[in-house]
Amino acid sequence: MLNLEYMWELLPVLLSYLPLTLEMATIAMLFALVLACLLAVIRVSRVPLLNGFSLLFISFFRGTPLLVQLFLFYYGLPQLVEALVSINGVTAAVLGLTLHFSAYMAESIRAAIVGIDRSQTEAALSIGMTQSQLMRRIILPQATRVATPTLMNYFIDMIKATSLAFTLGVTELMGATQKEASSSFLYLEAFLLVAIIYWVVVELLSWGQRRLEVYLNRAYQR
Amino acid sequence: MISLEAVTKRFGKQNVFADIDLQLERGEIIVIIGPSGTGKSTLLRCINFLERPESGRITVGDLRVDAQHGTREDILKLRRRTAFVFQNYGLFANKTALQNISEGMIVVDKMPKEKAHARAREILKRIGLADKSDAYPAALSGGQQQRIGIGRAMAANAEVILFDEPTSSLDPQWVEEVLNLMKQLAAEQQTMIIVTHEMQFARDVADRVVFMDEGQIIEQAPPEELFTAPKDPRTQRFLRKILAPTGQTVP
């Protein structure tokens, strides 16, 4: 029923596109983390003006579909900005993923920051620390631990969301599968195989996540 | 050497206290007592600018900070000279006992890490927790955590340590070890201002007891005088209420 031989032959072909998928997800995740931390700190410290901007930013990127955002960046924006005409699919995808996921991540980082009890903030200030020392040395390290499970969830989501880049003409894992399937007509085999590849990658990550959480929890063992 | 002049604090339109004056000498130990909600803790927090007073001046050594005009730098300097011990310890949960004590020396005083750790180890020895240097707060008892809180205050090398009800959230079995550590500091002539409900401790340790009620300093005197012959009726009423159940001498 299933053409297993075809699947076996297809495996190395598809795997050769996995690095691009992981690369897009990793780069977008790193940018999104930095942006999300900035947005969260702005929201928590209620920086005038920037706070309003953060709210609008988060509202827009959470309130519209990722696919719409990707099309906006790739097909829409070049109409407005000449320089973007040459934007390639990978760049547009990374940009879209970064902005979209940073909006979600900002909210979970903000919640983690707010959740750290106020007495530690007061203690840090009482020994003469500045606001930024307090953030860097006391609050953010602890917020990291609280936010890690959710952030890892977003990373997993992001890996899967890179498959949308194929709608921008990027031949990543999903795009490659689509091409192979339409020339062999073995759609079930091809898409089943790509599903398994995504699944295994996500499982490996979840294993890594559990290890990371044990490490981050070391300070909280009784 | 440490003085508060006309310190006023408001929350909204409500005066917590107005025009408070208080002076103390190096090595002096002051205990502030009084009913809950009379501004004792707020006064203590104003000395460290955890609460910013609306007006008044706070002087510690040669540093004088005006509530209205004090700059950010003034306030940071003042905070380094006035260490604080909190009711709920306020230990940094992501740092070990040693790091909790050395953090201020490294980050604020810019001391090299090795030197700060060596000093922190000395302090751990003095507070009797040398064997807990690598333990995180979550693994320590309330009493141990509060002793680390005091150790962190000692590390600041501050001119005065401010204690805000340091034993109030402790289980009874841990109160003794914290009070003993404070007595040890008292014996070393550490300048301290202590807000507490531990009257016996106040009697044993204080050079001067200050009674506060409704945002005012009603009366201040050496403990034997204030506890046995309080002058103001409000002090008498308060002491009668608080000492009667413990079977201590009721004035």
C-alpha cells in the first residue's frame, strides 16, 4: 500500500532541506527573544511612548494571521518601499516569524517578570543596585526559568511555522516535499514522511527542553 | 552622625507622618515600637529611600540627601550606607547564600569577585552558616534565610543597618537564632535602627526605645525608663496592652 522504498529514497533528499528550516527557525527565535525581552521590559517599566508602541505592536502581530503577515512583507511592502523589491523569501519569512512570535513571547516574558516577588526588587534596590542591574542580575535570570517552558513551546511552533515560507517560494523542507510529491504523485508517502521528520525534530527538542528545565530549576530544590 | 530632619511622608493626601526628627550616634541601637499602621516601617523605608519622603533631609555621615532635590546618585550612595533587613528576607532566589552576600560588593562596590567571595565567606562564618555557602534560599529554613539577609546587610559595610520586623514572619523556633545574631551585632557596636514587636529584645539590646503612634514620635527614652516609667498616656496604654499577656512588669 505505502511505497516504503520510495519513502526510503526520499528521506535523504528531504533531510538535506532540514538545515534551512532549522536555520530560519533558530535565527528568527534569537531575534524574537531579544525583541520580546525589550517589549516586555518596556511594558513592565511603563516607558512613556514606547509602552504605547509596544501595545500596538503586540496587538497587531497577535491579532492577524501569520500567513497574512508573511504576504504583507513579501508581496505587499515592496510596493511601498523600493529597496524591498529584492527581498528574498527567506529574509521575509525570518522577518515575519520574528515579529509574529516576539509579540507572543513578549507577553509570556512580561508575565514571568511580574511574577517575581517584589521583595527581591526592594532588596536589590536597598543594597544600591540600579534598575538595569536589578533587571540583568536578579529579575531576568529568574524570569527566564519561569518563561522557558512557554518559550520552548513557541520555538516548537516556530519550527513548524517555517513551513509557511514555502508560500513565499522558499524551497525549505515543506517546499521540497511539495515539489517531490508533485513529480512522483506519491503524495501520501511524501507528506507522511515530512510529518514524521517534523515530529522527530520536535521530540528531540522536547527532550532538550526537559534537560534545560532541570538545569534551570537547580536553585529551587529543597 | 545619622539624622532625620522634618521628614514627611504622604500616601495620596493622607499624611503617614509629618516633620519627624530623629538623631543617633555611631554605635547606638534604637528600637522603634508602636501599634501597627503607625508608620514605623514606612519611616525606616524612607531612610533608605525605598519610599521617597515628600520633604525633609536625611544625613548619614557626611552625606546629606534632601527629599525634594536628592539626585539619583545621592540616593544610590545613601542606600549603600544604610543596609536594610526585610521582614520577608528578600533573598535573591537565583543566587546561593554566598552570592546573596557578595552580590552587592561585586555589583555596587565593584570589588573583584575573589575578594568579595572571601569577605562573604568570613561573614558566613560570623553568622554561623559557613557550611551553607552553596545552598540556595529555597533549601534553607526561615531562620537561616533571615541570617543570610542580615549577612547581606553586613556586607554593605553600611553605617547603619535598618531592621524592619526581622522576626515577624519567622516560625517561633527560628526567632531565637536571629535575635541572637542581632545581639552579637549589638555587642560589636553596629549602629542599628530596629522596628520590632519583641519587647524583651528591645529591653535587652536597645540604647534608646522610640514609641511611635499615629505618625508621631510620642516618647523616646532608654529602655528601663520607657518600659518602667512611661510618661505619655498613649505609651502607657500601648505597653499595658502588649506586656500584660506576657507577664512582664506592667507599668
